[in-house]
Amino acid sequence: MKVEFNEVDFDSQLDRLIELSLQEDLGHGDHSSLACIPKNKIFVSQLFIKEDCVFAGEDVISAVFRKLDPGAVFVAFKQDGEKCSPGEVVYEVEAKAHALLAGERLMLNLVQRMCGIATYTSKLVSMIRHTNCKLLDTRKTTPLLRFLEKKAVVIGGGYNHRFGLYDMIMLKDNHIDIAGSITKAVQATKAYLMKNNLDLKIEVECRNFAEVEEAIQLQSVDRIMFDNFTPEMIVKALEIVKGSAETEASGGITEDNLKAYAETGVDYISIGALTHSVKAIDISFKAKK
């Protein structure tokens, strides 16, 4: 399954990440490999899956080993988004042995995490597939790994919320309290966008029904976030919104109550746990015998 990911800087970010990560790991040389393996020896290593998962990380595998050996050759048995079972070989890499050993840990660290995120996202998406609700990630990501973690969410069937602070206006509780009110925050935001010729959607976080009513009355808010509302509260809040803006539920949403939230009719559910506390998938990279 080919997954489209529209972050335009993906390749350059990945290249920069790999460069810095290899510098951190290799230092002045991989002396373990240099000591006992001939410089130009070519070998094949295989990527084994050791538990059920959704595979994610094709780009990482090729980028890491091509950085170390431009002549590396890859055979893919699985593509991003495909389900894998324990014991399956998902990739083979033929390259200089020094490159395979130098890149092994970096590649595994990234791919194991991406697979974990894609797998957990896929699990939650399957729980709400009977609704029209879309599952969103958040900015609760690992610093400098956001582009990979958000791609893994997409591979798992979820959707990306804003990529950073630059691509959407999101007026949260602190913005509102400092600005003085939702009305003041939104009015100032509209003036700012017009002055700077910016075309950005405006989302407002609401903590109660009064704030929902205030945000809707402004007629210029694109999305309302229901912050820590119960499913019952969201049903009532949706009656206030009446389809005049997109809606999003966030806060306190877990596997146990996800279905109840999605069945309210809310458009989106955002869950930070998709990226901030997910378990990495157990994968190994072994020399082919």
C-alpha cells in the first residue's frame, strides 16, 4: 500500500537526521567492525519482524544504508502500511558489511518506533471505522522526529493535525486567558492574518458550553475543540455548533472510551498517545547465513 505524505521537506529532514545521528553513534570510527571485518566485504542482512505489527519505515531503511554505502541494494517484501507477523522477513539489504553494521542501530531505532506508532494508530482507527470520525495526532512528538512520527500515523490510517505552530492557528486556553477572552483572541487573530496576508484556519479550544456559544457566534472559527468534554457533553455541544464549524474532541480519550466519543458525531478526535508513549515494535537485523 503506497501511503502519500505531503510534508515537502521530508527527504531533507531525513537526510539531516541521519547525518547527525551517525555522527553521534560513529564518532571517530566503528572500531568493532574495523578491527575484524575487511573494508570492502559485501554481505546481506535481513530485517525480521518479531511481533504482529503494521510495517512503517521504508524510506528510513533505504536512506540510512545509502548514506553509508551508495551502492546498497534493497529487496522489499513488505511495504508501508502492510500487516506483518512474527518471523517474517520484511527487507533485505546487500551492502558493504561495515555499512550494515554501522547503520543497524540507527535504522532499527527509527523503524521500530515508526512501526509501533503505525500499529497503535491502526488499532484505534479500526475501533472507529464504523463512524465518520477521523483520528488525529498532536504535537506531542519526540523533538526532531516529528516528521517520521507523523508519517507513521498516516501509514497507520490516521490523520495529521497541524505539523507545527506555523501551519494553523490554534487558540488554546492559555492564549484565551492571556488575550482576555475568546472574542478578543479571535478578533486579534483575524486582524493579524489579514495584516500579514496569511491564509490559516482558526481552531479554538473550548472548556465549557458558554465558550462554545461564544466561539460560534463569532462566525469566523473553522474548528471548535471540545477540551475534556464527556461524550454526553459533546452531544450537547454539537447541538450548539449545528454544523457551522468542524469539531474536535480532545483530552481524556483512551481505548476504553474512544468508540463512545466517535459515536457522538464529532468530526475529529485527537490523541497525543499515538506518538508520545507508544511501544516500539520488536525487530531484528541479522546477517543472512
